[in-house]
Amino acid sequence: MKRYQQANEGIHAPEDLKEKAARPGARRPYSRWMGAVAAVLVVAVIGGIAMWPGQGGQPMLLSGYNEPALENGPDGPQPRIMPADEAGGGTPASYGTCALALADEPEMAPYPKDEDFFADLGDGEDAWKKASDAYSKAYDAWWESRKALRSGTDYTGVMDGFIGSTSAQFLAGAGEENRIYSPINVYMALAMLAETAGGDSRGQILELLGVDSIEALRERANALWLDNYRDDGVVTSLLANSLWLRDGMTYSQHTLDTLAKVYFASSFSGQMGSEAYNQALRDWLNAQTNGLLAEQAQGLEMSPDTVLALASTIYFKAAWSDEFSQERTETDTFHAPAGDVDAQFMHKALESTFYWGDNFTAVQLSFQRGGSMWLILPDEGCSVDELLRSGEAMDFLLAPKYDQYDDKGNVTREGWTGQKYLTINLSMPRFDVSSDLSLIDGLKELGVTDVFDYTISNFDPLGASTDEPLYVTTAQHAARVKVDEEGCEAAAYTVIMTECGAAMPPDDEVDFTLDRPFLFAVTGDSGLPLFTGVVNQPNG
């Protein structure tokens, strides 16, 4: 709740919209939970769809979006921009931003914690029974609210093509640097872009996203949103989307309604290119990301030619099931591509499954009550890039780890064969890594080309009443990940601007030491990778 209140302090919106955005249960305050805490935060921004410069001075009008957020003006319906005396304490930097609509996001019952029910019970069976009954009731409420959000989608194989191809594309070639990528967030961002595009521009995006129609994409994107949304005080996986509209224009009601319904997207309006509107966007991103990307977000700007910006975020936070002991952390050598460096290595022994393939070994670290971090170490003599190019790493990450069966007991999908349950002596460095890369060349190599070419790009679904071409000029993906004994915290954003194996281990115990470049992935409730990365240098 506090996060949404802060986001709306700088947005000039009707008070009922502000109150709705800050409603209890929509966003709970972030707290530091018992045990190690893991956080993955991903932000994707699809930025301004705008006119090709120099093609006329009149503002572009997009048809249809008129009630209840627009007021009639001399040129037809216009976005309502509240005057200063209606701002109600908004910051000067954000003046001129109006909240047109705020997404009605789902609520979850909190997961019941033992200490809230069984601490200081005193003597007597009656007190214990009452506490047990209250706990069971709270647990049932939590479970029902969690089930209510599940789409029931079976993701077996359906996302493999996109996740595998884009992860290999954007993680490879890091050289001596670190590289981080969020496949789910980029998927959601491109899906929203597809809603605004038409013709071959849309078709190329749909092909990359692995669907044959915009209707199929909407069904999948909505399922991804629901299945990766969780806010119960134990696991936090929050998704949010928004539209940043240009004042003085109207927009397609159908397109905005679709984005609101399918993607839970809030809408705002303001003066494109102004520092006030840019700051409003940054404030929204910082609010959604708990301030973890404030430095990166500071550089985000929408130009005066921007017509529409789409923003999508995901935030994941959970505690390790078994935390690292700080007393066991010690300095050791990490063999980075640029030369050996000292790093603080964390140590832990765990009874778990050890995995291997032709050119790698892997270990899974679980979060409390949902999700995992996967650690994938290339064999000696095999580089991270070679492992990515071969497809073996992504095949492992996306494959079921155990055989899957149908109702008749027939194996429908074989599990990963290279695995053994044993004692793993894990040694991994604390790391604080970041990356910033352009997605344009990679998306073009993956077949998405038209949206970047103003001579053939198609954004007809926006309903633009102009012949001025619209096209994408910027597609950036930046990220930062920190891991220590208490857990993992990570942040990333994508900005898209458009202008007007190894052999079986012989023993029952194995050392797994991440002292050279390795891969990692974080998965959520859906089992799909929310976050992937390459660590070449643990010290950033």
C-alpha cells in the first residue's frame, strides 16, 4: 500500500483513483522476512510510439477513447489534465500527469505464520485447539485465494521456443562482462507491443512469442500474469503494467480496454518530452520496483515525439529454504575471464539432487514455499557461450526433471536422465552484477524487424488519424543482481522506444564450486524462468 501511495503522490489524479491505487491489500508493505530473502525484480518499458520527425506540426489524434477519463474540448475529447490547485500536494516535478485509470489488481490472503497463532498459548488443550482451528481457517483462506489466481495452464513445452531462443540470443556474447535477462518480462512487454501493432509488424512479434493469433496471445499473456502473481507475505511475485499517453490526443478505446483487461494496465496522460512527465514515469517505476532501480530509471526519457509508452514490471521475493551461515563465508579465488579475483564464497552442505549433462553440472536452491534458483556450471574446457549456443543449458532448464505421466500411467514426457540424489558441498560467491544491452539487433535476428523500420511499420490498432509513420527506435534491457548469505535481490528493465554433461558422479558426495563463469536462473510458481543470467565477474 505504501508503495502505491508514494507512486500517486506525484500524479494529479482524482482522489478516488488515488485511494483505489493505495487500497489495502493491493500492495502490502515490503518487510524483511525470517531467514534468507531472495528477490528478483524485472522491469520492462515499451516506450513512446511516435511520429517520424519532420512530417507536420499538428498533434496526432487517435480515435475513440473518450469516457470517463476525457473531457470535451474544441477539437473533440481530450485527456483530463488537472490544474495545479487540484493537485493536492503533488510534487512539482510530476505536475501535468493525470491518472486516467488504475488497474484493479487481485488480492491474496496472507500465508499463516506459526508465531502468529501458537506463540504464548499458555496451558490447556482448549487454547491449543482454538489456535489450531484459527490456523486452519487462515490456511484455507490462503489456499483458496491462491487457487483462485491459477489459470490452470499447462506450460509444458509451450514457452520453450521463446525462452530458449531469446535467452541464448541475449545472454551469449557477454565476453568478460556479466549478462542478465528476464524472458517472462520481455514476453509480457512484447505482447503489449503486439496489441498496438498490426499487419506484418504484429505477425512477426506473434511468431517470436509462439502463438498464431492475437486472441491466443491474450489468453497466454493473461495466464502468465495470473500464474506468476503472488503476494501472501511469504512469496512476493508482483506484476504491474501501465500506459503513458500523450495529452492532446484521443486513443483507441478497444486497445486500451484490452490492455487493461488482459494485462491489468493502468493509464496515465501527460506532456511528452517534459521533465515532469519523465519524472512521473520514473516515480512509477521506482514505486513498482521498491527503489532498486532508481539509478537506472533516472536515465529514462520520453521524447516530445513520443505518442505512447508501455511499461511492465515484475518483482519477485522469497526466502531461501535453507540459508547460508555467515560464519562459513570466506575469501577465495574466482577465475574470471579477465583474470583471477578475490571473492567472498558462501558454503553450505545440502542433501539434494545433483544434475549433469554432456558439458555441465547443476544444482537447485529452493525458496520457501515456491520457486527456485538454478546454478549451472559449464565443465572445464567448455565456456558459457558454448553451452548457450549448443542449447544444452536451456534444454536442461526447460526440461521436466522427472518423468511425466498421463491418466493411464503412460510416460508423456521423459525427465532429465542425468541426476543423482546425494550430498552436495556447495560453494558459491556473493555477487553483485549488472548489465545493460540493446535488444534491437537480437530481436531483428529473431525475426522482429518491421517495427523498427518507419517505411513499413504498422501501428494501426492505435487508431492513429494521421499518415505519419510510427516505429521503434530504442530497445534497452538493463539489470542488476545481488546475492549474499541472506538471499538474492535483483532488478532489470527493458526500454523499447518508438518515435511520432559430464559422467555420473561416482560417489554419494560431490563438491560443487562456482569459482569460474556460470549460469543461473530463478523460477517462480509457474516453474518458468523469471530471470536468467551469466556471472563472469562476481564483484560487478
